[in-house]
Amino acid sequence: MRYINHLSNCPYCSASLEDAWIVNEHAVALPAPNAGASCHVIVAPRRHVPAFYDLDVQEQRVIWDMLRELRQRISRSLDVDKFDAGFVDARAGEEPAHTHVHLVPRVGGQTARPAAAEWVALE
């Protein structure tokens, strides 16, 4: 199956790279537009695909590596209890259909989780 690499109406495809925390050829980390917590970040693949498992293994690995690096950076500036990672895949007919991952630090025991994600707790 082939996917479009870039859509101008997609917030992740058209994101300003000057605002990115980290960017490389496979993924971009951006501040969450409606942050549920301080340092809430969204990591999105540069390739426009609807589901995380539509990415190839290298792209998935880059996202995991980026999540690790972000956790380290955020932990240096905040007293973080844990992190939550929320994987968002597009639902049928949903636009823009671009998978992404929320990384949300837990500070002071508080949890902020946008509803449309599959959540895992990261130590």
C-alpha cells in the first residue's frame, strides 16, 4: 500500500520545523497544541500514514528513540514521576489521517491523557 508523503492541510506534515524540539528525516517532535501538561510533546512520522504499524521498522525505531531522548531532556528540566505515551491511529474517514504519539510527563502524580489514544505508562 502506498501513502502520501505530505499533505498541506495536515498539522504534522505542514508543521513549522522551527517550532520542533527534534526533527530528522523520519520523525518530528512538536509541542502539543492543546497541552495537557507542561512539556506535553507530540511525535509524528514525517511520512503521512494513518497507523503506527503502517510505518516500516526503521521509522518505528526512530520514533521510539526520539521518545527516549525527549524523556531524558524533559527529566532534566522537570521533576517527573513517570511518562505516558499515547499512540493515535486515524479512524476510518478521519482527516488528516496521520498517526502520532503523545508524550506526557506525570508531575506531582497528575495524569493528563487525551481521549483518542492507546496509552502506555513509561518508567
